[in-house]
Amino acid sequence: MRILLIEDEAALAGPLVEHLAADRHLVEWFDTIADAESAERASPFDVILLDLQLPDGDGLSFLKSLRDRRVHTPVLILSARDKVSDRITGLNLGADDYVIKPFDLDEVKARIHTISRRGEETLAQVVVLGDLSINLAEHSVRRADVPLRLTTREWQILETLVRRRAAVVPRESLEAALYAFGEEVESNALEAHISRLRAKLGKDVIVTHRGLGYALCP
């Protein structure tokens, strides 16, 4: 998943980013509302992790702005505010969950998986395409019941296509799943990753829609 983390405490954000990256998530970390909003408007995220006390304002204002713009990305609030009234306010403004600092990294990871599943009730956690079995929860793929080894970026491409398999995914969305906000995109890198994916998954699994993007074979 592509995750937006908005947190101004480096001592907290650093280990969280590393922990989620080890689980094959791409995390983009910003410490201000302004920078996070620019990233969110530039390309979609799968989950947002939101601190409330930020240098340029209250995270609740960012949350309200998201929901006012009808952005339904799941939001997990990470905050030291432990009053019941604070939690009620956050949830009423549209947060999907609320975790009080300090927190356990594995608990945050579990809650991320939980809220992401709420938004995709019709998407099974194990998707079968021909002889492929793709397990979104375990980040694993089997072909004819034989495990496949995918690189992190190959998995990110496949996961993005699976989560949006009802539509053609624009090239820009796949590149956003591969590269952090502001990171330079290597020329033809996407094509190279897709070519290697096809070699592992089967040449007909990923279909090119010229001028539009890519999709999984129906």
C-alpha cells in the first residue's frame, strides 16, 4: 500500500516508516500539513496516518478538508491526546480509527490493515487469476501453487493493479506507487518492472492499454 504519514516527531516517524517499509508498504513522510496536502492532492494514497499537533496547524483541519473534498481515503489518527472527547471529535470528523501515543508498531500495522479492508469489502484478500493466487494480506503470490519471489517494487505494481482491477490504472498512478513524492522517476523504469513481472506471472496477466495505462487481464 501507499501510505501518507503526517508526523513531526522524527524519533517516532523514523521507526514507523522502517517498520512499514519492511512489510512492503511505500510510506511518504511529511512533518507539516502544507507539504502533506500537496502530496495528497498530487496522487492518491491507500491510507493516511495523521498526527494532530503539527507545526502549521491541527491535524483535524486537514482531516476535515479531506472529507469536505469527498476524499474517502482511510485515516488513522496517531495522537497523544487521550481524552475520550478528542477521540469522539476525530471519529466524528471522519477518521476511521484512533491510536493513542505511545503505541506498538505492530498494533499500528494491524490497524492499517483493518481500516484498509473496510474500504474494500468487495475485494477478497486472496485474488485468483488463472493459475495465480495473490494474497494481499500476506503480500505473497503463488503460480501453480509455487511461491514466486517479487521485488518490493514489483509487488507494489501488482498490488496497485489488483486493488484497482476493475479499471485501467494510469501510468502516473503506477509510478506514484513506485516512487516517493518528489523523487525522480527513472526513464522507462515502469516498463522494465512490468516486463519482469510478466516473465514471472505470465505474459498475458498485465495488459497494456496504449495511451491510457495498464490493467490486469479480466
